[in-house]
Amino acid sequence: MARIVMKFGGTSMAGIERIRNVAARVKREVEAGHQVAVVVSAMAGETDRLVGFCREASSLYDPQEYDVVVSAGEQITSGLLAITLQAMGVPARSWLGWQLPIHTDTAFAKARIGEIDTAALDQSLAAGVVAVIPGFQGVAEGNRVTTLGRGGSDTSAVAVAAAMKAERCDIYTDVDGVYTTDPRIVPRARKLSKVTYEEMLELASVGAKVLQTRSVGLAMKEQVRVRVLSSFDDARDEDGYRGTLIVGEEEIDDMERQLITGIAHDKNEAKITLTAVPDRPGAVGSIFAPLADAGINVDMIVQNIAHSTGSTDVTFTVPSADLARCLDVLEKANGDIGYAKMVHDTRVAKISVVGVGMRSHAGVASTMFQTLGARGINILAITTSEIKVSVLIEEDYTELAVRVLHTAYGLDAEAA
Ligand code: ADP
Ligand code: ASP
Ligand code: MG
């Protein structure tokens, strides 16, 4: 007997027929003698719909009320799965975030999980009752409902797995594993049978939305065994693996290691340029301090060469979801900053290549720049880390850029 966590994403939960398929998978694990906690997402498209209502109600919505609205999608699917399991003869009950409870901080709309009480969960599992837990939600001090940021059900699943000391955390989704790039953009992407925590963390953080970034960081810290696999297809690859296992670096031998592990893209950033910012010490601080105070994460930053007039242009990117608030904060802070104009552009995309092999090989960045240049794709900003290079380009070129880079780094699968 093992304790396992099974997490099902939005596509897997979209409609009663699919929820029946999920319930059948859960039933199989229960019949194999396992104690099972299931973490579920809202039906595909539902969270977008709820977010849309909030935006329509007010572009500067109160994040505390936003969380009340958007956490509702998971409440519905958790109840529906419990009903479906019961109808199949599997004892089950739902445990909402505030009922377990899953404690979080008060960063509404992107809360972090602190502690999870497992007393109720332990009791339920010991009694042979499947615990169905809505992903994405928790409860903060003051008894307010919180959500964990988009894609947050993955993090709920890993946190529950860590708290209940589960043997494994299976993330069921609509692809059969982690690929060298989004298989919906590059049909010749290859499935990876294993990927390291570190590379997965970097891939997720630059837009490979198959796992939420925080879920990978948490799995790495708590040493949770995470597997990504399909909820629709049980096939194994030619090496006998089902899905993709996220592992420590020591579990991948050198023979399997590639220079580049994967390529990701992210269309959810917006570019902001402040023109003619006074070129003096403290100027850049006066831009980014109020953004930090507002909880807005700045990603890429480019400060141009100073104009002869003693001023400079500063360009940076923020999550598109924070754009309205960011513009508001910077307008109010212009007394301190003193820029001439603020312009923004949401039609940009960030393309990133990731691989631990970069630590020991030169030339990864120049291959990227040359490959994009040869296609006439202009680079608007660049950032790098030890195992990643990212560039910002015009959004229209996203698919083309990912495809040509996938080929340039030798990642294409053999044609079938
Ligand atoms: P879920 O609703 O199950 O959480 P998501 O839509 O959040 O599913 O994540 C799965 C999607 O992630 C896939 O459908 C795929 O389009 C996308 N994706 C992006 N990058 C990758 C990658 N490197 N490997 C696999 N899937 C990826
Ligand atoms: N339903 C939430 C979202 O769409 C959380 C999740 O599915 O992981 O972002
Ligand atoms: Mg997801």
C-alpha cells in the first residue's frame, strides 16, 4: 500500500464524461490498495471566464474579491468528482482549501502555501475515503480565501504530497509528458523520459506551462517524486517510460544529457519603456521600488545608453496581468522618477532556451542570436542565467522562432 497524490488538470475535468474517466483512474489506484488524495483543477476555460468577469467589473479589481470569484471553478469540479466516485462505489469526499485547511500568506491572487493541516486528511485516508481537494485555493489569516496564481493546482498537488508524505505525485494532463518544447507548436518535439528539477524549474519559469514554476521549486525542496503523464492515453515510449519523471541531477547519466534540454515561450509579458529618465544615481531605484512595493515582478530590464542630454530610456517587462496596475503605479510615481513618456506594448513574446549543458559549453547564445537573425527576427531585450538564455521578440514571430531554434539545437525528433 502506498500513499499517492493524483492531480488532474482542466482539460481532464472538462465535463462529466471526462470526470468519469478521471474517477475510473482513481478507482484503479484505490483497488490496487493505495490511499489516494486527488487534486483537481477547474474545467478548462472556466478560470479564464471568471477572471474575465472580474476585469469587466473593474480593471483595478480588489485581489481579495478576485480570489473569491476565481477559486469557485475548483469548488465545482471537486464536488462533481466526489459525486462521480461515490456513484462508482468509491467512498470519497471533498475538502475545500479552508476546510483542511491549506494555510497561505496574504499575497492574494498569487498566495504561497505555508502549512497544510493533515489531521483530517490522515483520518479520511485511513478510513479508506478518497480525499478530493480543489487545487489553486487556500485560506489566509483573517479567514480570507486565497488563490495561488495561474496554474496553481500543480503546486497544491505537490504541497499536499509533501504534507502527507506521499510516495509520488502524478500530474495528469492533456499531453503525455514534458517535451523539448510545447508539442502544440512543434509537432516534432520529443518527449523527455526524465528531466532534472533544476531544468524543469527554469523551463517552467520561462513559460513551459505544463507545470507551475512554484510546484517544481517545492518538489525540489521537499524531494517529492513528480511524474507528468496523460489522463487520456496509457501508452509507454520506446524506452518503456510512461510520462516524464522529474528527478535529481544524479539520476540522469551523462550519455542521456543534451546540451539544450528544451525551449519555451511566453506571450504573457508586456514591455514598458520610460523615455528620457534623468541619468542620475537612484533614478532606476525610483522606478522599481514602487513596483516592488506593489508586488509586481519585473523580469527583463534594458537601460539604454544615456542621451547627450543627460537622460536615458529604460525598458522592462512585467506580467501582462499586472500591466494596468503597473502603469497606474508608475504614473503616480512620476513625481520622483521624472520620465518624459511611458509607452507599453503587449504584442511581445519571450523565447528561452534551457539546458544544464550550457554551464560547460560556449556558443549557445550566439547560435540563438544568429538563428533568429537569419530569419529576420529582431531581438528587443536579452537576459541570461547559468542554464538559460531568453530573448524578447515581436509576438507574431513566436511560433517561427521556437521552430527554427528547435531545429538549430538538434532537438527535432526523427520523422515518423
Ligand atoms: P492542465 O490543465 O492539465 O494543468 P496545462 O494547459 O496547464 O494543463 O499544461 C499542459 C499544456 O502545456 C500542454 O497542453 C502544452 O500545450 C503546454 N506545454 C508547454 N510547454 C510544454 C512542454 N515543454 N512539454 C509539454 N507540454 C507543454
Ligand atoms: N484553474 C486554475 C487556472 O486555470 C488553476 C489550475 O488549473 O492549475 O489557472
Ligand atoms: Mg496547468
